[in-house]
Amino acid sequence: MNRYPVWKYAIIVIALLVGVFYTLPNFFGEAPAVQVSSAKSTVKVDHAVLQKVQTALDAAGVKPDSLSLEGTSVRARFNTPDEQLKAKDVIQKLLITDPTDPGFIVALNLVSRSPDWLTAVGAKPMYLGLDLRGGVHFMLQVDMAAALTKKADSYAGDLRTTMRDKNIRHGGISRDGNNVNIRVRDEATLTAARNLIADQFPDLITTSTPDGAGFTLQASIKPEALRKVQEQALKQNIITLHNRINELGVAEPVIQQQGLDRIVVQLPGVQDTAKAKDILGRTATLEVRMVDESAEARAAELGSGPVPLGSEKYLDRNGQTVIVQKQVTLTGENLTDAQPGFDSQTQEPTVNLTLDAKGSRIFKDVTRENVGKRMAIILFEKGKGEVVTAPVIRSEIGGGRVQISGRMTTMEANDTALLLRAGSLAAPMEIIEEYTIGPSLGVDNINRGIHSVVWGMVAVAAFMCVYYMLFGVISTISLGVNVLLLLAILSMLQATLTLPGIAAMALALGVAIDSNVLINERIREELRGGASPQAAIHAGYEHAWHTILDSNVTTLIVGLALLAFGSGVVRGFAVVHCIGILTSMFSAVFFSRGLVNLWYGGRKKLKSLAIGQVWKPEGSDLRSVASRRVGE
């Protein structure tokens, strides 16, 4: 009746082993480290960089505990913060020769001291929030002037296309600050252009002035439209930062607007500090422009002449000069998705782009009208453009799907797709404030939080052991297993634990012990009703299960609601709360019954249970002798 089959005990053993295995990394602590990452997509961190760092540290007399190439970064771990700071200075002098245009990011970091065999199988410690461990704080300045300039450029391109479609001739369209100037020859054309702008561009106001034999029509963005552009630029950049941080896998980031043009980003518990700074600081945007194939442009590419008016010079990934027109055909705003892939014929790494409806239409028209000419796809990072590829247009390209390649490696294709997929920044941003909150600031919070959980658990354990005797001991062991599994799952999910998370953990302990109280009281009730000890155990667990399930499901619903509609620390509380409910159901019911069955299940002539005093209700016809025997 009260015996588990072997497979159930196997589940318990496996759960305990997994719990111990994934909880273990949290007890090894962290070591100060220096991390070297690439600041540009064209600069690679490889074994050659690793060797340079090793040689420089040896020459300076700094001996790291470990030095390794992990993915796309070099990490050097040290014993003390003093060695860490000295190593950072040495590495910076070695790798960053031009501070105005650094090719590498050298950042202080904290890495786990977990053994390699644990890390190799994915057993990593969980993160701690800013209030417990510290983290990274960034303040970003949004270049609103660049956002307005970009919008004016967009209006200039749209006006050029619209006037061409309406067959309105003009003598040139150019941008002057945040204004767009249109030159026309006569009053009839001036009137037609003004009416077109009033009809299709309601955010523009026009003024006209004589200009020699013709007129200049100046289209300016309305003040309310300027404010809207700035608000949208800030909002889009915040969304983009969210997307980029999600790509990094950072839990519970804080991204808030501060003032009219600043954004505060806090990354609690992030370990890969250098990578976070790299991704957030890279203002990658995509532009598609036509290559200038005039004779003057060819001469400029060879270095024997100046860049023609209306064109710009950029370098491709091989360092070759490419002269492209200033007019932008498409931007990253028309991009809806970017995924790495491989060319079906050459098997070269590629980036596959998907354009929106407007971008698809423009791209189709441009490729149809420029067959045989070259089109440059330019990636702008930190204000500097690089031609990713400049292929010849062989035929009209429709459908909104574009494949770009340019002798990229698989890692380059992944990084480029990540930057473009994360979203186009409406305006460039610059990190104007950066600091790392040290772990010492959260030590007091950690101690208080741990003490509250530990002493609360000790008090509960003492009460349960005194009041329920052996069954109280089993309940206490189940409570410890609940904490073990909860920590293991949080570590497996790489969740960020904050003070609200510790509060949720304490609440989970209360929920778990409440389930054991229900089970123990139900067993006592069965004993008072005259049931045999074995029958009381069976009936107690069976009948209490339904009550436990109902109460936990209703509590879980509240937790899921907090998870769905909450934000920030509320979501952190909800995550721990929901996981704690699930682990409590396993430990309080399944695991505790396994221990009870293991202790009592093999006894055929069981006469009493060590579950504390079973009080006899008044008026009961049970014999007092029997009552005393089962209460021993």
C-alpha cells in the first residue's frame, strides 16, 4: 500500500543529483577578471590576440590564474583586484593604440570560480541583481540633431520620388539643415509642388523665394512634427536597446528615459560586461546606395582624383575604396528581419534580409531601373560606414527578400545579423556615463536576505520537529530539498536573483511547509478516526493532495498574472514565486511520501506512527488505550 516502485525512487534520486549538480556553482564564488572583446566587426579576437596578451602580462610580471579564449573574447582571471587593475592597464596599452578609435574593448569583469568540468556541462551560478551583487550602469546620449537630419533626408528622398511619379519637373532637391530646398523654373511648377506637399506631406510647411530665373521652394518640418520626431527617436532607441539586451540574454534589465534625450540602462548581474558594452554602444544602421560609376568616381577609387560632388568614399571589408552616391535608397527602417545563412551555390556565409512593403517596392523599382549597375550595402557602426558588399544588379529583385554577402566569416554574418535584427537606431547614441556597481554594496542586503531565509527555515524546522516528531523531520528534509531544487532551476535558467526574489523564496518555503502541515494533520485525522497506521498514511496523502493542488493552482494563477502584467522587480518576484510553487508540490508531496514509504512501507505490523500526540476528541467511542498506542 505504501511502497513506491523503483522508477519513482529513481526520479527522486535523479532530481536530487541534478539539484546538487546545478546548485553547486553558486558556492564557489567569483574572481576578478579582465575581458578583451572586439570593438569593431572588422577586428577579430583570436589566438594571436591571446598570445599578445600572454606575452604582455608575462613581461609586466602579472600572472593570471587562467587565460583563455572563450568564444569571441579573451578572459584573464586573477586572485586579487589589484592584479586585475594592473593587468587592465597593461592590456590597454598593448591593444588600444588610438584611444579615439579603439579596436578592442578592455573591461573589468567577474567570472565564476566554478571548476571547468561544471562549466563544460552548462552548470553556472545564477546572477544577482544590482541590489545584491551590483552590475553595470550606462547612460546614453541620443543625438537628436542626427535624428532630425535623418528625417529631413528621408523627406528629401520621398519628395524626389513623389515629384517624379507626378511628373513635376524640378531643378534639384537638396537638404539644408532640417529643411528641404526644391528649385523650380516657373510659377506653375511652384504651385504644383506646393499643392503636392500640402496634400501628401502634412508635416511640412512651405515658403518660396525668387532664385534667379526661377524659384526656390523651401519645405520645413513643423514644430509639432519636430517634437514628434524626437519623441519617436527616443522611443525607438529604447525599444532597440530592449531587443539588443534580449539578444544578450540579460535578465531583468532596467531601461528608462531620463530627460529629453538620455536613456539609462542598468544590467544587473551581467557577467559579460564587455560584450554588453559592445552591443549597446554599436549604433549599427544599414543604408543601400547606388555606386557612382562615372569616370570621375573611377579615378577617385584609384586615388588619382577627387570624390565627385554628390558622392562619398567608403572602404569595403578588403580595404578597397568604393565611391557611392549620397542619395540613400533604403535604410534600416525598411528592414523587418535579418538572419545569418549560407549561399546555396557557393556555401559562403550570408545575411538574409527581409524588407517591409515600402522597402520591397522601392528595392524592386531601383533594381529594375539599374540593371547592370552596382549597388552598395553600407553598414554604419559608431558613425563610420563600411561597404559590406557592392554587387552588380543582374535583374529586378522583388518579394522583399535580399541576400548580402561579402567574404564574411560565419561569426561576422551572425554579428551583422544580430545588429540589424535588433533594430535600426533612429539616432546615434553615445555612452556618456558608465560605471560598475561593486559587489560590496550588496553584501549587507545579501546577508540580511540569506539570514531571513535561513533563520526562518530553522524556526519552522524546530517547530515541525517538536510538533510532528519524525514526520516533522521528514517535512524539514523536504523543505531543504525544495530550496535545493529552487536554486538549481534558477541557476539552470540563469535567472537574476534580487531582494524581491529572496522574498519570493521565503514565501515558497511557507507554501511548501503548509502542504506538509496539511498532510500531517490529515494523517492524524485518519488515526483519530480509527484507521490503521498504514491506512492513515495512504489516506492522508491521497486526501490532502486535492487540497494542496487546489491551493497551489490558485496561488500559481496569481503568480502568472504578476509575471504577465508586471515589470521589473515584480516580474523577478513572480518568477521565483511560480518556480517555488512547482518545486514545493514535488518536495512536499512526492519526495516526502517517498521518505515515509521508505521508513514505514516495509513494516507489516506497524502499530504506531511518530507523528506527535494524536488528540482524542471528546465524545469519541475510541478506546483510550488504542489512542495512546498510536500516539506514542
